[in-house]
Amino acid sequence: MKKVLSIILATSLVFVVAHLSLVSVNAATVGDYTFTIANGEATITSFNTYRSGDIVIPSEINGYLVVCIGKGAFEHNQGITSISIPESVSEIKEEAFKNCSELKSVNISKGISIIERRAFYQCWKLENVTFSVGLTEISEGAFYDCRALQQVNFPKGIKKIGEDAFKNCSTLKSIILPDSITSIGNFAFAATSIEDIWYAGADKSNITIGSTSGSFINANWHYNSCPVGAPHSYDNDCDDSCNGCGKVRTVAGHSYENTCDMTCNICNETRTITHTYDNVCDTECNICKITRTVSHNYGVWTISKKATCIDGGAKTRKCDICFNTETELTVSLGHDFSDQWTIDKEATCTVAGSKSHHCSRCSETSQPTTIAVKGHSWGEWILEKQATVQKEGFSTRKCKDCDLKESQTIAKLAADGHAHKFGEWELRTAASCLSKGQAVRLCSICKEAETKDLLATGHQVGEWVEVSATCTQDGARQRSCVVCGEIEKITIKSLGHDFENPVITKEPTDTEAGIKQGKCKRCGEQTTEEIPALSVESTDLTSETNGTEEKQQIPNNNRSGNSWVIWVILVAGAAIVAISSLLIVKKKRQG
């Protein structure tokens, strides 16, 4: 059993230490204050300057909200005369202002709910303490030995005053208690000079009062009343109940800009409100339009556009609640070139090859490199025909890779019948890409020379290099021989303009031509085209009727005026015919 308890205790200790290490950090000092941070909030642990006069504690230090005055933070400071505590502070720890012997006044903000034990112990010159609504408890000995206090007005809402809380406050003569008080601890007001207790309630029987002594026992309790000669006191302009006697007054009540306004326009008191939204993901209140930050319940990312080596992609996800879509761009992948060479073109005996590093994702290549011509790999010479004194012989050999054959002549035997003994071939003329070369060798006996042709090597071309064609300029693809530099070139015809969607910039009229403009989508060049005017010059109108053309004459208003011309022509013609007939008859008679 002990072993089990030991394991449990050890595990708990590890958990506590780990938890503390997650929420706390080392102390830091800024200006007069040393503080610690927990969960993004500051606790003042020390006031480092001996300074006389008034102190206003800041609500923020180094960007952190001050929420707590730590244990003994200001203790034994003999120069401070007054302290104002901001509303951000919710806790005053024990002995926080202990023995601030020159302290005369304290303003405790409404954010504080508990003042812990001996917080203002032995502040001998403390004359005035202002409490705010929100305070619920004053702990043990909080104002012990504050000998200059004469009156304390406790705020509405306080419930408990701890034992020895105001003990030995020898000049304290009166206190004002709200009807919210439920407990007064042992000797809370012992060794005081209290004569009057002004209680807002009708009967103190609802208060649990501990053991006490001295003047508190014999003090006069005044029910439902304020101190004699003192005005009614209220928490703010909208408070309708007196803190001392509980008398209710008529007030207008709080005033707000709208349903969601949190601060009263009259007394500046804040309230807790609930904004209304369409759903849990809606960011704007339907009433006051204030915006908030929300956390969508997004599903998993799905690829909406795949990234490539060159172009970025995109991924999307949808909120399961409001179906809001979130899109996130992804960066391009970049090429993934292999470390290994890939043979793009095998080198042959006469033509150079090429190799490069290939991308594993796309067709892009890197570091294109020429593979040198292999050259022929010749086999042994084979005698095809024996030489004689009268005729030459010859032998051949074949390339092992391309099966190309070459032959060499075997010189005739010498007149004396000896076989020539030729030495090594010596280069006489080197072969080029297109021209044959020649080699020669001599017989060691008779010095007769024998020659042979060396095959042209052929061009060893590199990679194609391309200059792109434009709308108006031809492009080209070319490559060159790495040996002789000769260039092979293929012309790429110009593309011509690609004008897209011409736009009418000026409409044609009856008397003026219009203008239509377009723009080439490759080079941006503009084209301008004239649209003919709408007027019709022809006197003939052509209309289509059932797929055929029918020509309509426009009536001629001068037809009647020209009819006399026709008659003149007809009369003249008749006269000519008559005269011709008479001449023919006369001629016949004479004959």
C-alpha cells in the first residue's frame, strides 16, 4: 500500500512541476516594477524604487495586463503617501502594502473582490480608504494597526470582514455597513473607538458577529439611516439605493447606445451583454455590427489545383458549420533533376550523341552535354585477294559497331617476285568532315609506296538552338558541327498577327465611314479597319425572293420628255428606206 501511495505522490509531483513550467516564466523588471507572467497576465512582485509621494499602479507592464499585486510587493516602503490601484487588478495578496508607514490614502478599484490577510498591516498614517463595488471580502488583519482611520464606508456587495481586520485602529469612530454583510470575524474591530455603526438593514440579526470587545460592543447601531449630517451616498449616478441607509431614489436608469452597448452613457458602469449572430461562425453581431474572431470547424484540405515544377497550386477546405471556404496557395515544386545522366541520343561511330539530367516530374532537362563521336572499332584485316606480279591484291576489315567496311590495296609483287614488306601507315592528308584523307606506307625492301584513302569523318553536330518566330520576324532552329563549325539552319516562318475580337470604336453613318480596331494577342500591335458609310449610290435595288435575285428599275421621271427623239429616229429611217427603193427602180429602167 505504501508503495502505491509513493508512486501516486511522485506522479502528482511530476504533473504539478510540469504544469507550473508551462504557465510561468522567470521574473522580469521594467522601470520600477518586477513582475512575473502567467497565462499572458502580469503579477507585480516588487516595487524597486524608494520614492515619496503618490503612486499610480499601471494597468499594463510591457504589454501584459496587470491583474495581481503579489505578496509583499510594496512592503516596508516608507516614502509612498497614496496609492491608486487600476481596475485591471482583481487580487491584492497578503502583506502587499505591509508597513507602508507614510501611506495616507488608498483607492481600491472595483475589479478587486478580496483583500488578503495583512495587506495593509501597520500602515499607521492611513486616513482614507475608498472601496468600490465588487469587493466581497476583507481578510484577516487586512487593516490591522491602521491607527489614523476615523471612518470606513464599506461598499454594497461586501459579505465578509475577517477576524482582526481593523483591530487596533484606535481612532476609528464610525463605520457604514451595507445590508449585504453576513459575517464579521472575531475581534474584527477590537481596540477601536467606534461609537456609531450605520447599517442599511433593519435588523442586525442576519449578521454573524464573532467574539469582540471594547467599543464595538457598546456602539450605537443606526438602522436604515445615514450618518448624521452626511449626505446619502451612491455608487454612481444610476444607483438608486443609498449605501448607508438603503433609501431608494428615483433615477432614470442606465442608458446605452444600443442593445449591445456595454458602457452606460451616464455612469460609465459596464455590463455583460450577449451579442446575437446568425451562427457560431458568424463574425458580425446582427444588432451592433461589432466583429469578433471565430474559429471555423474546417475539414481536411483537398487539392484544388496541383502544383507543378513551374506553377504553384492551391488547396481548399470547408467549414462544416457555415460552409465558408478557405483557400491556400501552394508554392511551385521546382524541378527534381536526377543525379544520373540520361542518354537522349546515342553517339555512333560518326555522329555525336547527347545526354542530360531529366526532371522526375516533367519533361524538362538540365545540363545538356554532347557525347563525342565514338569512332570506328575496326576488326582484323581479312585477305580477300592475293597480290601477284601482274595484279594487285586487296584485304578488308569491318567496324564492329556499324558494319562499315573499308578495303586496302595489296601492291603487286615486285619484279623479282618478293612480297613487299610495308611499314606503318603514315598520315599524308587528314580526313575532314566532308573530304577523304590519305595515308601512305613504304616497302622496307624496295621503298615502293602504297596509299589508302581515309573516310570522311562526317559532321559532329551539337544540340538544336531555337530562336522563336514572332508575328513579323522569322525564327530559326540551328545547330553547328563541333569540329568544323558548319551551321545547319531551318527557318521557322513568322507567325503573323492574331487579332482578337475587333472592337468598333466609331460607328459608320450615312455620310462617314466607321472604324474597327483589334489587338494582336501575341505582340499587342493594333490594327485599324475602315467600315464603309451606310449611303447607297446605285439606282438599282436588288432583293432576294425565294433564293433568287430580282432587279427592280427605279422609275424614270424624264421618260415622257425624251419620246420625241424616238419619233425622229423612226421617221429618218423610213425616209432612207423610201429613197433607196426609188434609186433601185430608176436603175432597172435605165438598164
